[in-house]
Amino acid sequence: RKMGAPELSQGPLYAVEPSLNNVKTWPEKRAGYLSLCFFLSFVVLYLVIVSMQLKIGASYSIGSGLETVFNNDGALAGVYTQAQFWDYLLQDGSGLMNILFTNQWYNGQAFTTNEQGFLLHYDKLVGGLLVVQQRGGLETDGCVGLYGDSAYDKFYADCYLDARIKEDRAVSVPADIAPWYKYDEGYAGYAAFFGVAAGSATNLALAQKLKDNLWTDKQTRMLQIKFALYNGNLNAFSFVKISFIFDKAGIFVNGNKIVYQSISMEPYRTESDKARLGLEIVFLVWLSFQLFHFLFESVSTARKEGVRALVSMWTLVDAGNLSLFVLFVVLRVRILFMIYDNPIQVPTNVYQEILEDVADVQDVQRLVVFLTIFLSLLRLFKFYQFQDRLNVLNRTFANAFTDLYHFLIMFCIIFGGFAIMSHFLFGLSLSPYASLGLSLMSMWQWFCGSTDQNDLIYISPTMGTIFYILYQFVGILILQNVLLAILIDAYAKAVADLDAVASVADEMGIAVQKMVRVLRCSKLNDAMMCAALEKLHAKGIESVSATELKSAAGVGVDVADYPGVVPFDDTGEEKPEENNSDLMAALDSVLKENAWLRRRLQVAGQEIPVLPS
């Protein structure tokens, strides 16, 4: 039925062009959905394997217990000086060494041999406690070598450098602690080790000797306390490191924190571990297939379109994402080799460096996992392109790109200016503004809604108030609303023509209907329906009845409910009997000016619309 032709048959009508478009594009959409599901399944498998390998829940359980013991009531955060460090280490009852090397129960009953070295009753100390010191150099001729001549060189004779030194210390100390005043290449510092077998009393006495003989002094730049625990209930070793970084201003800064990492030295012992091994093999095969497919497609594209065709955003994202997956596998294999090449023999009275080495690799692995997940999320936007409604974010950012990067230029200038102002105004008194980097982070927190204006106003009532009002007006009210305006305008353009586009739910329904038809061995398929609709479309027919569509398809089955066929009313076309005031007003004006046309229409028996005008 062509546009404007009288209705030839009764019953519902079906739109030819939209139906043809649905049927022709369905193979592409089906491939898009399969690719999306394929990639999502691959990423989910990866996340399951990572979760089973890293065992974050078990690590947190151990770490939270250690945090409670070693940082009780903020004890660790309260260590600012070397004197406080030694108190933290040796204080009666609550010192770290007293806790680790305790030899009795809470009621005073002595531990048995098997109970020695337990922390929190379930975590057992492995080997002992290692304390490593890193020392800085010394400028003995005042600060001349650093800053040139100064009137105060004689007053301040020695300058202490950040550059690390490796020389043995020329001091006279008792023989049992003398080795701890020598540089140890293996530990990259001056190391003191307190073994479990030595017993609590001996270890505490040795530590006291270090304190009495100034093992730490003005050249001390960093102290690290390291030890390992084993929890048989969780089948996990835990490496623990507590760091203290000494600043030339005279206090410990940017440290005083506990870092812990759980490690399984028997990675394939339990049934769950064996199940994970199976998943790892599947993942490895799947990853190999993806790599082969990516390389094959890249080579084919380079041959057809040249190497420059490979330099696109999505190609780079794909390459980066796959490279990170490969790097994750390489790191995992490296960890396994390290574990099996260096098994821990217990009981032991030496520091187990393998646990620290594996923990370092696991830190890198966690960073790789973060980057992999981020690029996987970014890569999903590539798989959304086949479906216009899923692709709305891509289109939004594409529409907003020019305005966004101009906005970012203005934002960076304003944002950086306020960060510099806050650094100069409040950096002397408030730690969040003590450096330019910290000021930038503080301003970003303000931009996201977290403010500390009370601290600013307390430090400087006048300038704090002025700064707060200015940043709220310019940084929050203006910049945020301009950003929202840009994105909302781009989003409106992106969704402007999506009213007639099928949703994901509709297309899932079509997929289910097509599967049902295949299972029922239907005589009608996409190729036949496409040929029938193309024949009708070539004749200029816009809508057909079910009988006419069946006749065009040439099959003896009902085709009206074929998946993807669109009812004519759903296309947004107006029905013949519906009135259009603008069109009728124009027709009325023409008829008033043309009496001959009016008479001809009356003779033909057509009703002439009469409007109030």
C-alpha cells in the first residue's frame, strides 16, 4: 500500500521498511550480542579466578586482627620520634616484641613448647622478627656542600643527607649485637633479627642493648619491622611490614602503617584449589584463542587498509587489555615457580625472605588486576556499538567532546589556581595543604562534596571564609553546572532519534522467538522474509496486511507474528482519519482562493473541511 492510497483490505497493517530493517540487521545484532556475552563471560571467569587466588576475605580477616593488636588506640600513628619508636617496640606489656614473643597465657600460665610464638592464638610466628634500618649520608662541613656558604655553618656543623649509605658503622658495641651495625646487602640495610628459638627474655635483652648503644641516630632515615605468620585454619602465610620514614624536620612522616599480604604456599592442596586449577586452564585456552583472533584480525586489517588502520582507540584498548591479561598469567606463573622452588621448612629460626618476595609480586599482580578491570570496562563500550540504546554513552561523549576538552582547559586552570592558593594560605597549619599535591587532592574532595571549611576558618577566620565562599561559587556552583549542562545537552542529542529503536528487552524477545521457530522447524526463515519485504519495498509499498505479507513470502504459514515484523501504527505514521490542524488550515486557505477547485471537489462528493476561521 503506497502513501495516500485507499485501504484495500481489513485487519492490522505491518510497516514494510522498519520490518525490513529489523530482519536485515538481525545477523549483525546477533553477532553483537554474542560478542558481548562472550567477553562478559571471559571477564567473569577472570574475576572468579582472581578472587580464588588472592582470597581477599581471608587476608582481611588476618589483617584486621593484626591492625587491632599493633595499632591499638592509634599506638602506631602516635610514633613520631625515635624514642617513641623504641617505646612502641619494647614497652612493657604492650610493646610489639612483648606481644610477639609472649610466653604465657592471660592468667600467667606458661606456654608449652608448641604454644610458643602464637599471636591471637591462631597466627603463629614464622622464624622471628626482622628490623631493618636505612641510613642517610652526613655532610660534616656544615651545609656548604649543599647550599653554598652560609653564616650559620659553624652554628650548624653537620647536615644530614637523604642519600642512602652502605658503609659499616665504626662503633664499639657488645659482640652479640656487633653484626647488626654492619650493612647487609641481602636486606638492603642494617638488619637486626630476633629469632623465635632465642626466647622472649633473650630477644628483649638484645633489643634493649640496641637501644642503649644508639642503633638509631640522626642518620636514620627509615625503619622497617618485618615478620611472617602462619594460620593453619586458613592455610595461609601472612607477610607483615611496618614502616617508619624519618624526615629531616625531626619526626616520622608518610609512613607508620601496617602492610600485610596473605600467601598460600600450597596453592593446589584443597578441592577448591583443584577446581580453580581447572578454571585457570580454561582461562588460559580462552585467552590464547582471543590473542590468536586479535592478531589474525590485525594482520588482515593491515594488509587490506595499511598499518595506519591499526592506530585507532579501540585497537589500542584491545591490545592493552589483552596484554594485561597475559601479564597477569606471567605473574601467576612466576609466583608458582617461586613457591615451589623455595618451600618453607618449619619450624625455622631464620627470616623467610621468600614470603616478602612473593608478597611484592602479589602487589604488582593486584595493580595489574586493577588496570585489567579498568580497561575491560572501557572495552565494553566497544561491544555496545551495535545496539543504539547501549551505545548512548559513546554518542554522548562524542557529541560533547569539543565542549568537554575546552571545559577541561578552563577547569584545570581554575582548579589549579585554587589549589595553589590553599597551599599558600593553609599549608603551614593543615596537613591536607602541606604540599601542592595534597592541596590538589583536597580541592578535588571539595569538588566532590567533602569540605573542611571549619578547619580553614579556625586557622584564618577572614581568609578561610573568603576562600570557602569563592571556591563554592566558582568551583562548585559554576563549574559543576557548566559540566552538567554540556553532558545533558550532548545526552539529549544522543537520545533524540531513539524512540523507534528497539530496546535490549525487545531484542531478547526476538531472539527467543527465533529460537522457538528453529526448534519447531518453521518453513519461514530470515532470508525468505527479507526477500519478501525487499520486493514490497521496491514497489514503494509502506504497509501491508497479514494476508498480503503471507502472499509475498510465498509460504503457507502465518507470517504476521514473525520476529521483527513491526505493526504499522508503531512506526509513528498518522492514520488517515486523524486530523492535522496545520494541514487543514492550509487547505482551507487554498479553497477560499480557488472557487473552481471548491466546485470540483463538491461535484466529486468529497467533504470539504470547514474550520472556525
